[in-house]
Amino acid sequence: MRCEWLVLSFLLIGCGAKTIDEQPCNDTALTYASFGESFMSTHCQTCHGAVGPDRRGAPLAYDFGTVELVRGYKDRIYVRAASVNTTMPPGPDDPSEEEREQLAEWLACDAP
Ligand code: HEC
């Protein structure tokens, strides 16, 4: 039993996360105004907003309050929250699968 768990953890660490390099930009109709701003403010900025008293442990450097900041962190945002990646937000109010696919599409095109 313990051995199976080790194998499973290894697979999750080795193959679990999809990266932004694996997602080509096939043009996108999504923009910061139509999608990114509301996605980030609904799902991320409660903890990753402007420095405030209740970041609930989110690192100070990871502030997603402007489109420039989001672009600067796009590879990390992708690997934590886009497409099949679900380690952010920590829950319980997760974005839908459709929203995670939209985030992936938008980030892959450099968050226009
Ligand atoms: C409830 C608070 C909370 C919310 C909401 C939240 N985070 Fe986080 N975030 C954290 C905490 C705590 C850490 C530090 C621990 C860790 O890295 O898991 C963190 C760390 C991070 C990091 C830095 C570590 C790394 O992997 O580079 C990124 C990037 C990140 N979060 C992305 C996001 C994104 C994208 C969203 C929205 C989809 C989000 N977070 C929503 C609390 C939150």
C-alpha cells in the first residue's frame, strides 16, 4: 500500500501540471476587459490584490492587480490555475472548468 502511494505521488508531481509552453496561442477573442479583469478579481485578488491586511498567506510579491502584473506572472498563473491545473485558488469557491480553459487560452496569447 505504501509503495503504491509513493508511485502515485511521483506521477502527480512528474506529470500532473500542464505548463503554458504546452498551450499554443490560436488567436483569442478574450481580452482583459472582457475576461481577465473579472476572472482575476473574482478568483484571485481577494488574496493576491493590492497589499492589504487579509492576503491569507499569499506571498506579497504575487500581486495580480493590473494586466501588466498578470502578464509578468503568466507562466506561474497558468501552472497553478489554468486548464487542468487546480492548485489555485485554494478553494472552496473554484472557477468552473470552462473558466479555467478560457484562462488558459487568454494567457497563452499573452493576456491581451
Ligand atoms: C484564499 C487565498 C488565495 C486565493 C483566492 C488565491 N491564492 Fe494563490 N496563493 C495563496 C497562498 C497562501 C499562496 C502561497 C502558498 C502556495 O504557493 O501554495 C499562494 C501562492 C500563489 C502563487 C505563487 C507560487 C507559485 O506557484 O508561483 C501563484 C502564482 C498563485 N498563488 C496564483 C493564484 C491564482 C492564479 C489565483 C486565482 C485563480 C490564486 N492564486 C488565488 C492564496 C490564495
